[in-house]
Amino acid sequence: MKELDRVKLIKDRAEYKKEGVTSGDKGTVMLGERNGYVLVFFDGEYYTDENGCVLMRENDVGVRIEDLEIIKES
């Protein structure tokens, strides 16, 4: 697993739920493996800010490698 791989969370854990991500959520690996974890920016919902710009909320979460499935390699 490397930076910019697209991944899907395949296991629920309390530490992930606390950050607002659950099994099935998809995201992009932003930092490579460190101590069995990778930093994943999970896709969030779209919203419009006060200036009318459409943005996406992202949750950046440290996730155990074994709890992820690669969807598409970078």
C-alpha cells in the first residue's frame, strides 16, 4: 500500500467511528505505512461554503493496513 492508492475501509473499530468513518467508506492514502498504519483522507459529503464554493469534507484518519482493501493502485 502506497501514497495515492484508493482504498476502502473493511473493518469497523471504535477508533475509526470516533473520527466519523465506518466500514465501506472510501478514501485516498496520503502518507505511506508507519508502524502498521497509513494516513487516509476519507471522502466526505459535499457542501457549499459562504462564498458559494462547493467543497468536500474529508476525514483524515490513521488506519491499520489490515483494515483496508485497495480499490485502485496509484
